[in-house]
Amino acid sequence: MVPRTAKSRFPASKKIKKHSKKIVSLRRPDSNGQLLMLVNAANITEKTYRKLTAIVSANAMVLSTVDTLNHQVLNLEELELESTGSLENALNNNAVFQERYDQVVVLHQNNLSTFVPAPLFNEQYIGSYLQYNTKVFETDAFAYDALQTYSMNTVYVPQTNVNETFEKHFKSISFKHIHTILVSRLLDLSKNVDDKRMFVHLAKTHFEIVIVQNQHLLLFNSFDYKTPEDLIYYILFTAEQLNMNPESFRLEFLGDISESDAFYQIVYKYVRNVSLFDLSDLTLNNELSTAENLKHFILLQS
């Protein structure tokens, strides 16, 4: 894999460092392997059958609300945190955050993560796994998501100030890294597919490459990019590392992309079997467009 270099770090303080000790010790896996904050169970008579999920990055947030009884998407919204002044202001002034929910899930978006096979994972040395692909600091907090079905863990640096703000507002939350959702869902969908499949999830300034084969993760990496040439360079470089022939392997795009844009067109020129990811089986309960479902795949599959 090509090493990644962290370009920024989240605010750190003694308070955050103290909280970082709680991130791992006060969490346990549920039946699906999701690590939850330990909270008292809500009375069933108070259930709303509503779930709020928010993807939070350094300067933006995307959120959705879902009817968990009918599995329907009720709302999807994008917020620029710079325009709201702060995350706290966004939570206090947006009507969506004034409602009650059975579940509030925060998904952390950054490139400070890695996947560790379960047999090699030791929570005591959780910070050491990231030092091979990013620079870690003494003030960093660390967390992990257990992908029990696939015997591995996502180790990452969470934005502890984001967790604290959501906990203050909603009292109880769970949180994960977006790469956990992306990889676990693509592994689910690769069942009984023996060929190597490459998935490229495109965002505005970065993209992820995920290569899977019949529920085995062969490669995951994240790259910054600016031009179509950057994109095709990393795709072909990655394919070469796994002996994947551009004339034969299958590449599927997810994220913020369409067949008409320059990024898709340059890949189409060099990779014979390229397409947008087929969402037909995953969008039966929402009325969003294909473009919206592709762009917000991680959010909607969480």
C-alpha cells in the first residue's frame, strides 16, 4: 500500500486526552459488532422508531433520519459547519437535532484509520497500529470498530470533540468510522463472487480504493487527488500491485461521480470494465435519486 500522511489533527487538550481513555474502556460490541457507549436502555414505550446518523468531517456534516420500523429514509441534509459557526451551533439551531431518536450514530470522516486482523489485534497497543501509515501524537485518542464477521478491527483516531458535543446534546450516542461502514458493506455484497472486484469511492478531495474477493479484503487505501490524471494513476498503480489486468478486472464507482464527468471518462478510457455501482437492490425504500444514493452510499448503508 502507498503510505498516507496526515495533514491535520483535531484540537487536543488535557480534557480531550482524559476523555480518550474512556473511548475504548466504556464501549462494548453489540450483536452486530458495533461498539456502543454504555447507557441505560430506553423504556420501550418511549421508542420513536427513528434513527439519526451524521457523518462529520473537519468542516462539514451530512445527516439522515430513518424510520427504522419501515426502513425508509425520511430526511437527508448537508451542512457546512463553517457557515453555522460551530458544530454546537448546528446542533442547537437545526430542527432535525431537536427531535428524539432511538439511535444517534456519529460517523467519523478522516483518513486516520487502518484495518487490523483480529488475531493480530491487542487493545493495549491500539495506538501502535496507526504509526505505519500516519503520524500519531501523545494527545491522540484511539478507538476501534469490531468487524466480527470478518475477523478484523478498524483502528482510528476519532474526533473526540465531536463525540463530546453530540453526547452533550443527545446524552447517548454510538460512533464508528466511515471506513468501517464502507468496507463491511462491500464485503457483504461480495459473497460468492470469486473474481477480484475493485470499488472506488469518490469524494471531493479524496477517494478510497477497496478490493475484495468473496468476502475477503485484499486491499484498502485512501488517496488525495485534484485532477483526473491523479485518479487514474492511483487506480492503475493499485491494480498493478495485485496483478489485476485493466483489460479484465471489474471496477465500480461509488460516491460523488457520474458517467459524464471527466473523472469517470478518463478511467473508462484505460479500464475496460468500468461502471457505476448497481444500487437497484439497495434503494427499494427510499425515493432519492441514483446520484444521491451513490454520493451518500456510506450514510445510507450505515
